Amino acid sequence: MGFKKWNRLLFLLVWYISGSFHKAAAQQTPVAQDFVVIGNDIGIKSVSSSGLTSIFRGKYSSWSNSQSAIIVLPSKKNPSAGLVALFLYKTSITGMQKFWLSQVFQGRSNAPSFLDSDEEIIDYVEKNPGAIGIIRKASVSSKLNPNRIILITN
Amino acid sequence: MRVPLKISLLKEFIKRSSIGCFLFFITLGAKAQKPETHFNGFGHLDFSYQPADSSNSSFSLGEHDFFITSKLNKNISFLGEYVFRYNPGSATTFLPSIERSLVKINYTGNHSVIAGKIHTPVNYWNDVYHHGRLFFPTIDRPIAFSYLIPLHTLGVQLQGQNLGKLNWGYDVFTGNGISSNDAGKKGMNFSWGTSIHFKPNDYTRIGASFYSDFISNNRAGVHSGHNSNPSHYTGPLYNKKVDFKLACLSIAHFGNRYELLSESSFNTTRTDSLGVAQNFSSFLYTGYVINEKHTPYLLVDYLKVDKKDLYTYPLELLKTGLGYKYEFNHLILVKSQVEYLFELHDHKDHGAHNNLLFKLQLAYGF
């Protein structure tokens, strides 16, 4: 009886682990064309995909024009969060949040601003010089100042 | 009479210069701005079970960490880490301590000057994990943290990070060292050190460091995990000067599938009585990330303190362990660990002996 019970428990554990693995693998990988990067007075007009990843991983404390770098990201409530996490951090929303919690705890980066909607990200970047944010292409509206768009090159 | 006068003049000069520099930097480019302050908390609850001696099995409340960051203006930020931890000397058996309290001035690009109490950046673990059990890959710190590693420095630090294509980083620091406390120290000798690292990709960091301190009376203050009255040593305690040097090498890789952390330290202590002692420690962690929730891992941790050492006193420990980490999300996780500690030196009470331990840790942050 005991042996059967343990077998059943082991089976459930393996099923659970492999199930969550397949769930992660099933997600579609987003590409640069799915997003629009916006910046306010950050001294650059275009950025490569790899450069973009570096920026959003906190590589720069300040921009070449001496503006302090402010990273703006979608929060868990923002529908863009999962896609942005996968595109920039190759992980889930939780993985992205874990990365930033660790960076801030190390004292190596200032905390990014996590905002609940792409509209809020557009508004925040517009009001804060040095801010850089990323939104889904589908969220681009007339509210977005075209001068804020940073071109993503390959 | 001349020497004390010179020292007091020098102290006064340093004091005034420091205040002047600090005020200069504070006003430099400062534009009135509302401070942006963030508060976080971290804590952990532990359980350990020792089959050979079940009287040593218990739950315990771990360190509780209050963490603050604040952006004071566009170039200046503050970071504070205040910990409540077990202390048998307290009426409640818990006492608060300041673990980090620093002002960081980003003076250009990715270069900063830091003033305050820092975690001495001698290796990856001490520079990255600090007191956050939520971030530790294993339940405990490497053994060397209780003996060789100077955990904190109270002083100034120059820091550079993410420089060039390989993301080079450097730290140069000086301050009150091992024998001091947060209120100050006696004498004019300061600890100093330097470290360098690079990140060949987003998941890997390789670094090396050198640290030097002169411990005038061989007493550890609050900046070291070392205890001046070691439980493993029964001989007479040495209370004269010790010249302490430490070199460390760290290799860290935390990828989406594999995790590896190797921390090695080589330490020498020189005393007038027994000359130079050479100590060594090595910690190796490897983890396999099944997915973002499940990570089984292995660890091996070794420390050898030379028979001529009068700072840590002779000691040889080997720990091997097998563990499993389950992350509910980025704010809470559980680690379980089975470990075997080989005490290869003669123990004060029992002679050489070995311990099998089962440990559980619930670590959280908010």
C-alpha cells in the first residue's frame, strides 16, 4: 500500500513539473516588430535589439547627454508584461520582477517604474526626461508624441 | 608629544575635507526634486533537524531585513539595510543592526562614489546577496563567511559598472576594517581593497579581488562574521597585531537552465609569533533549473585554516549538500537541503566529528 502511495505521489510530481515546463515552452516568442520603444531626451534616435536588451537590463546609469536613465516597464497588471518579459529578459513576468528586485537590492541600479497600462507608460515617458519605455505596437495612439519613438534596428 | 599632535591635525583635516567634499557633491548639479523612496522587507524562517542529536532540531526565526532606497536627486541615491537578528545578549534575543547605509553619487556615466557602510565587494556572494535569503541559491552562506570574509567596510568606495562590451566593473574601497565597529575605530590604519569583474553575457560574471587589513589587537569588531572567541579552539588567545590579506576569485553563471557559483578565497595572516599562515576556502554550487519554479542543486564547501593561524585558529571543515528550491513567485520560496558537515579538525568538546543535517527555509520579500 505504502509503495503504491509513494509511486502515485512521484507520478503526480513528475506530471506537475513536466506540465509547467511544457506550459513555458508553448509561449510564442515575440520579436522587435511587436513593440515600440519610446524615450524622452535620452540622446539616441535608434537602438539595436541587443542594445535595447542591455538598456533594459540596467546597463546605463545615465545617458550620453548626462540625463539620468529611468527604466519604465509594464507591471504585472499590464497586458504587455508577459510579451515584454519574454522579449527583453527571455523569461516570465515573475523572472523579470525577480531580476529587478535583485538589481535594486544589490544597490547597482535604481528601481524601474512598473506601470499598469501602455497609456501610463506613454504618459510617464512624456513627463520625465531620461525615461525610456516599451509598449506594444497595438497600443500606439494619437496620444504618443512621434518625436519620442526610438527606432529598433537589427 | 609631536606624534599625537600631528595625528589630531590630520584627523581634523580629513574630517573637514570629507564634510566639504560631501557638501560639494550634494550641491553639484542638484536640481530640486521630490525624493522617490522605495521600501522593501525580507525575512526567513528556518527549520533544522539533526538525526544524531534530535535536541538540536528546531524552528528558528531568521534575520528580518528592512530595506530602503531613495533617489535624492538625479545623480544621488541612498540605500539602507537594517536587520533584526538573533542575539543571545538581548532581553528579547533579537537586536537591530545597520548592515548597509550609504549614499551613492553617480558623478559620470557608470562611475560612482559611495560613502557609508557597505558590504565589502570581495566576492560575488557578498556583493550581490547581502542579507536577502530570498536571493541566496542555498540555505546558508559559504562557510568562509563565518571565518575569513570581511563582510562590511565603513568608509568610501569608487565603483564602476557595465563598462565596455564585456561589461567590466571595478570597486576600490577603504575604510574601518575588521576590528572596528560602526561608531569608529582606534588608530590611523584603514583596511583597503580592490575588485574587478566582467560579464561576458547577461548571465555570467567573473571577478577577482584583493583585500588588506591590519588588525592591531587581533579583535574582530562588527564588520566580520568571525568571532574573537572561537568555539573550536581551546589554546591561549593571541592579542597582538595581525597583518591580514585576502584574495578571492568568483565565477557565477545564472542562466535559464544551468546555475553555477564558485567562490574561492586565499588568505594569509602574519603574526610576530608564528609568522605567515596560509588559509584556503572553496565553495561550489551547481543548480539545474527545471523551470522557473523548480531548481534542484548540489553544493560542496571547504575551508582549511593553517596550524600557524592566530586570527581564525586552526580549522578544517567540509560540507556537502543536496537541495531543492521551489519558488512560488519572485517574493517567496522554499529551500530544502540535506547536508553533511565533516569537522576534520579536533573539536573542543568531542574530537573530530561529523554531522548529518536536514534543513528547511522559507524565505520571503515584499
